[in-house]
Amino acid sequence: MFGVKRVTVEEFKQLIETQQKCPESLPRVLQALWYDKKGNWKTAHEIVQNASDADSAWVHAYLHRKEGDLSNANYWYRRSSQPEFKGGLDQEWEQIASVLLMKVSEKWMLTN
């Protein structure tokens, strides 16, 4: 199903639903989104909390928004150079995942 191509958000979500273990080949920011979607906020947060790149800061902002810590979320939105998201959490997860999947589409492969 997956090869060296742009993986869509729907394909990524399907992979999350059907596989128990997060593929180690995923970039760390996508691993964080994986664990968040699986209901493991703590692991997702641990993955991004000490990272210094803008994409990790963006996921970090989303996670704090989901947690309800909006002042902390706003700090991480500024660090990521992303605007505070005004829509629903599921919409934000999908937007972040879509952008990140596009960025890494030719850099990794998922194997089943």
C-alpha cells in the first residue's frame, strides 16, 4: 500500500488504525502524531518536548491545545511560526499531518 510516494492523511490514519506498533521509520514528529491519534498523549508529548525544530514545536503547540493549556500552546505556536489554530482538534491534527506528510513524502517508506 505504501511506497515512495506522498502518503495522504487518510492513508496515514488507516495505518494508525490497523497497526499496533508505530513504525520506527517515521520521522519523530509523525511518530508523535501517531501516538496522539492512538490516545497516548504522554508519549506524543515526550517525543516533541525537547526537540528544537519548528515542526516539533507545531505538534507541541497542538498537544498543549488539546490538553487545554492554551498559554503554553500559544508559546509553542510562536516557536513554530504557525498561527494559533481556530478550528477543531481533529481538523488541526489533519492539517499538521498533511503538511508533515508532504514534507517527508520522498524521505521515508512505510512497510507492512
